[in-house]
Amino acid sequence: MKPRMRHRLAVSALGALAAVSLLTPPASAAPADSTAPRIGVDAGRAPHVPAPATRFGEVPDIPWPPAGVVPPKHSAEKLREFGAAMSERLAQSFPKVVTEAKDLRFTPWSGEWEGVIEDGQDYLTTWAIYQDKIGRTATAYQVEAPGHFTPSPRQWCADNAASCSATKLADGSLVLNAVSRIETGKEPRHIESALHYRLDGSVVWASAYDYDPIFDEHQGPNRKEIALTTAQLTELVTDPALHL
């Protein structure tokens, strides 16, 4: 039976492990252990090593959301329209960024639970699930409406990440890149996220993993490196077509 996945961000006090298990289903509170199949890193790709931890004080502590931003209140029907448009976009754009992706599929855009959208919801989430040369993995997306996401970049880093860096873009917006470490009792696992803090007060973010975050009977292997690079994650979240 396909597990029912919970999508909401684990940034509240859900326990030490859940606090860093970004965008993972409740069944995946802990990633797969070393009994999962192990396959070597694709030699054709440069190894991805998480950047050394920076002082969180170096990440801008900008007020968030910007002053005057009022979160919109969309109907469930309107949110489904946004989701349909973003699905069409991702079907074209994701393979251009993640060129090794095969058998790509997206879960329905959702809220708290997979496939469920409610009136007044301020965000939408989806998973891009695919195969690469190592095995199955997934990228988690969350699109936050303007004014809904409240942690500043520095606050988000302090609450969720082991290392962070921030880049100001030409338009004045900011991309936060962060790596979270999960202690499993055996080999630690990692999640890398990119969050695009946009001028209109919205935030679009995506997370990639060094394990398969979709826990079911088709569990993919653990990896020696995170499935996507920092540059790929940044390109995914800065797509202007992803918005509410």
C-alpha cells in the first residue's frame, strides 16, 4: 500500500530529529540505515562536499516577511490552478536542471497531507521522484505565499542547519543554502536545502538528500553525496514560474 505522505515543514518543535528532517514524511523520521543497498558515486560528477559551517551571524538577519506584505487567501480551487501551472512548468524545467533524472514523476501539489488542498492555505508542496545512475531519490519542493513564511534567513539557519551560506542576487532577493545533518546512530545522513527569499515576501525552497526520502517498498540506496548540487538546487528555487 502506498504510504500517505505528510508534507508540512518540520520546523516546529517535533523533536530533535524531526526539526532537521526537512520536508520528509512522518514515516521517514529517520533515514534508511546502512542495510540499504550501497552503490558508488557516479565518477562522472564532481564530488559534492557540504561547505564548512559558517557563523550564522554572517547570514543576513533581514526582517521577514518584509513590512507591509499581507498574505493572500486563495481558495482551494485557485490553489489547484497554481499547482497545475507549476506541474506543467516543472515537467519541462526539472529535466533541464537535473539532466540525469529518469522515470520522473511529481506527487500532487498538496498541503498538510498528500493530495489535500484546503481553502485559505498559504503554501503548496510536491515531490519530484526520479531515478538516476545511483538509484531512486526525490527532491522536495515547497512554495510559500507572500507573507506566510516568517523565519528570517539567520533564524532559519540557527533552528535547522549545520552549515549555511547566503547569496544576494542581482534583483535584491536572497538565496539561502543550508545543510542539515541527521544523526542516525550509524552513518549520519544529510539534507541540503535552498531557500529563495523573494522581494514580494514569498519563499520558494527545495531539498535534496543523500538517502531516498520516500520510504516505501521501493526504497532507494543511501549515497555518499547529496543527490543534487548547490547550483542545481539554487536554479530550481529561483524559477519565477513557481509562485502563489
